[in-house]
Amino acid sequence: MSGHTELTSIEMVRDFINNHQKSFIYISSQNCSVCHVVWPKVQDLLDEYPQIHVGKVDADLVKQVAGEFLVFTVPAMLLLGNGKELIRENRFVRMEDLKNQLDQINQ
């Protein structure tokens, strides 16, 4: 399993997005059971896309992330290409659907 970057401030999130052509941001919270179940599945899926850099943000610690990215529920998953949002998924995600979207973008 490839790694990810823990993003612990809104500045780190912004820099991460600006420094990578394709960045996947996983926004979760500490008390979200769905977040903890979905995260390993997302990591396994993203292992198939080495060109996508993965960052994880705890919305409880980085409160500004919800406002900046208009996140109303967690987990929230954003794929950004050159700083522009390409994919947004929230809460209950079908991994097959997410994979199809990633395949389309990465052709």
C-alpha cells in the first residue's frame, strides 16, 4: 500500500494541491465510523493510480477545510487536477463507481 500525506493545517492542504498535478484529498473526522471503514478501501483503490498524490485531513483538527471545500458531511473525497475539482464523493461511496470515474479521468 502506498503512502499518503497527513495534512494538519489549511495551508498544508493548499500547498499539497498546488504542488501536485493530481491530488486526492480525503476529509474525515475522528468520530466518524464510516470514515474509518471507507479509508482503507480508498487507499487500496488509489494504489492503482500512482500518479495521484493522496492527502488525508481530519476536519476536527483543520476546521477551515469544511468551509474552504464546502464539505457538509464526511468522509468527503475530492480529486483535483491542477487545482480544479474533478471528482467529489461524500459519505457512502461505491468503490466501483469511484474507480470508473478515476479510470475516465486517467485515460
